[in-house]
Amino acid sequence: MFEGMKYYPSQFAAAYIQTLPHALRIEDFDTDDEFKEYLENRRESYFYEYLKSLEFAKSFSKREDETIEE
């Protein structure tokens, strides 16, 4: 689905870090492993949504050599 899509890992990391204050806290889990699994699943989900957003934005872009006629 996202094969060949260009993205910048640092941009995803910067965006994802900003979501962490909204994540559940370790105290909300019975074990550290449950918390770790939650964070891994959360990051994967956010990354998928990040790629979908890039794909959506790309659908509106124009090729550099393409001009718009008035």
C-alpha cells in the first residue's frame, strides 16, 4: 500500500513525541510488559495513520513539470 512512499523518520518521530502526553500511563497497567505492548501497538497505529496522511496529501500534489492552465 505504501511501497515506494518517501517519508522522513525524524518528522514522524517529532510528531509522535508530541502525542505522548496523551498516552496512558504505566500506572494504568498491571505489568510493565502490558505497558510496553500498549506503547508498541500505539506507535505502530500512529505510524500507519502518518503514512495514510502522507498518501492523502500526496494525492493533491502536482508534478513539478505540470502547469495549471487558466
